[in-house]
Amino acid sequence: MALSPVACKELLRYLDMVVEIVRGLRKALSHLNNGRTADAKSELARTIQADTEADNVRREIAEKLPQLVEEPQLREEILRLLRMLDRVSEWTKESARYLDVLPYLDLPQEIKEGVEELARLALEGAEKLGLALRALAEGDRERCLEYCREVEDVEERADQAIHSSRKNLIAYGPRLQNPSAVVLLRDFLEALENITDYEEDAADVLRLIALRLG
């Protein structure tokens, strides 16, 4: 059993959009760290808009999936994969919204470094998902499974990063004069964590698909 070239092309089209959404968040953070606030706001706006566009593509794929994939169980697993990727996109959008309202430049450097690390890992996980799906489309199941394992490794490193960030939030949170900023920062960190959590979930589903096709 194999996915048709058309099905692979459609899935890759959507996943590439999700990767670009995560990349947009990382770019926005880079702009902020370099003092380019106007560029950061523009990138955040593009990221939020891109999630809406990706949603439309995901719905299109889901609607025509019965014509692309005949086997019912495989079709259901692909729908699950689309849902997990949608969660990646949604939590990236939520992270962008938090970043748009947080006084990011006023945050202690230790906290900003933790945020940057989480965003970097989120992009690394998304890119590895893209590589995994491409490997599967090329018929290389073992390489697909290896990339899926690497996504799990990314998620484990993100767990360590969020733990350190939470400790820094306790240590440096009192420097923030506005209590609402502390709450927003906590929620922002959790949104970033959710990105890598759902990337791991997507990798788990993609692994099942690869094994079924094998």
C-alpha cells in the first residue's frame, strides 16, 4: 500500500504552510531581539493571517480525502494527522497573539532566552515533520521513522526548556511591575510548549501511517 502522489502533494502543501507559520513566529522573535519592533509586528500579523489560510487548505484536503485515499483506516489516520498539524498551527497563532501584547523588550534576559529556545525548538520540530513526510512520500519508511524519532527528541528538549523557563519566571517574575504581565507570560510559555507537544503527537500519527503503508 502507498499514498498516491496527489495525496502526498496535498499533505506536503499543508505541512509546508504549517512550517512557515512556525517560522514566522521565530522571525518575529528575532526582529524583537534586534529592536525591529515594526518588522516584528508585521511578521506576527502575517503569521496570524497564514493560520487562517492554512485552515482553508486543511478543510479542502479533508473534503476531498475520500477521493485521494480509499482505505478507511488509513484515511482516518490522515485526518488525525491533519488535526494534530492544525493544533501546531493554532498554538503558534496563539503564541503570536501573546507576543503581540506582552512587553517583550522589558522582560529579563533570562526569560527572553528561554522563549527564544522554545521557539527555536518549535521550528526544529516542524521542519523535521516536513522531512519525515517527504521521506514517506519518497517511499523511504525508515528515514521517515527516524525523523519522527527526532521530533520526539525535540519535544523532550522542549520539556527541559519549559521547566527552566518556569523556574526563571518564579525567580525573575517579581521584576515585572504589572501582575497581568506575569500571567500573560506564563500562558505564553505554555502556548509555546503546546506547539512541540502537538508536533510530537503529529509524529506519532505519521509513524502509524508509515508502518501501515509498509
